[in-house]
Amino acid sequence: MCKNCETNPVILLTNNTKGLCKSCFFRYFERKFNKTIAQFKLISPNERIGVAISGGKDSLTLLYLLNKLKSKKRFTIEALLIDEGIKGYRDNTIKDAKKFCKELGVKLNIVSYRDEFGYPLDMMIKKLKMKPCSICGVFRRYLINRYSRKLKFNKIATGHNLDDEVQSVMMNQFRNNPEISARLGPITGIKDNKKFIRRIKPLYLLSEKEVTTYSYLKNFKLKFCECPYNTEAYRINVREFINKFEEKYPGTKHSIINSFLEILPDIKEKFRNAEEIRYCKKCSEPCSNEICKACEIRSKI
Ligand SMILES: [Zn+2]
Ligand SMILES: [Zn+2]
């Protein structure tokens, strides 16, 4: 039975004993989304918010909810999609994204690897001896930051949910990478910087299961397809491990995030000045070396 109104539930809550019906779940989900934005001060009035979308359930849920909230909180949104050039995957999700943006009346900006770097990812991996995810990790972040600036976004929102963050936190623990954890959290960066557009994660406290349920019940017509290059074996193992643990000990994921949020200000403070920001000699984007990672990879193609 639904915890609030005694009708049939659509989802069980973390403790697995009670659930929520469809309308109570929508209310719960949207409240948590809005509360996250308010609690972590993710958006201020009159800001121009870019929404990084992939065409998947997380980013479309994010776009839908920001669009719903924008007039009440007085900010504007535009979508940004990076087209890596992955046949049979990205071309399908672009269609979904275009249709979705059109229905909401949100402007969609598309930036492609082919236009920016000369080749689609499908061709890059034939030329480079690198894992596709390593190339994308660099190029996506590079283009999102560069175009967020060009499009004059104050911040860029991404569809990362609770599960994504829990996985990243644990991966950094297992691999002893606290300086990478310092860049996590619901909002990146310590203060505004002209060259680095701050990234915000309004789905931070909502689980994968909750986002999936929400997008399904909202009838977002999506082909639930995954990137064919999803080869991040380490992350997949961590995800399975945490899911098993959550099943056995409900509440584990929330505990990990809550304790992480507790220590995050200290980690950020510690690594605040660890890396001085320099500017790439080739493209003048911010980076930590003479030449940025994107230009380094580009020179090998
Ligand atoms: Zn109910
Ligand atoms: Zn560069």
C-alpha cells in the first residue's frame, strides 16, 4: 500500500516495507529535485542554465524538470548535446533528443566530434590505441566546457544521479584518488571562474531506480539503449558490488553519499590550490599542463 494514501504502489521505498502510488511518487520525486537545487544553491535567479543531454532517461528527466521549474525560479534553459559519432547509438538518441526538445520548446545545440576534431569517434578509435571511454572522457568534458562558455551559460546541468555519484566516490576510494573526489559533489568548483563553467547535478539525491521509474511513468518514449563502447569494466564491477550491498543492507547508497557530503568541503579545501590553472598553448583552454589533454589526443589522430 502507498505510504500516504493507501492505494496501489508503483515503487517501494528504500526500507522495502512501504511504497508510493503514482501521484505520490511524482510529488515525492519532484519535491526532492527542487529541494536539491535549493539546498545546494545550484541555480540563482536570472541565470542561463545549459542542460547537457544525451537523449537517455537521466538527461531527459533533468531537462523536463528544469523546464517545469524555470519560470517559478526565474532562470532560462537551453540544451547542449555532444554528438561523438557512434553509429547505431548516437544517431538514434539524437532523434529522441530533438523530438523531446521540440515538444518542450527548448532550444537544442548540437556539437559534433566530426566538426570539432575532424573525425567521428568510430573513426578515432581505429586510429588511436586508446579506450573509447578515455577519449570521450576528455573530449566530452572539453566540448561541454568550451561550448557552455560560447553559449554564455552561467552553469551547465548534467543528468548524474545518486548511483553514478556513489560509484564515482567508491571508485576513488578503492583507487586512492581523493583529488578526483574533490571535483565531485552536487556542484563543481569552489567559486565562479570565467574559463571553467560550473557543473550542477540536480538529480544528485535521486536513485537510478527512481529516475527510471519516473521517466517510464511519464511516458518519455525512449529506446533504452546503452553506448556500445561501454567498456568501463571497473565501474561496472563497482556498480554490481554496490547494488548487491544495497539489496542486502538497504540505505547503503544514501549512507555513502551523506557521509561523502559531510567531508566534501574539507576535501575541496585540501585540493583547492593543488593544481594551478594554466592555459593550453594550442587552444588556450584551461588545463594543468602546457598542452591540454584534448589537444594531446588530437595531435595523435
Ligand atoms: Zn499515494
Ligand atoms: Zn588545447
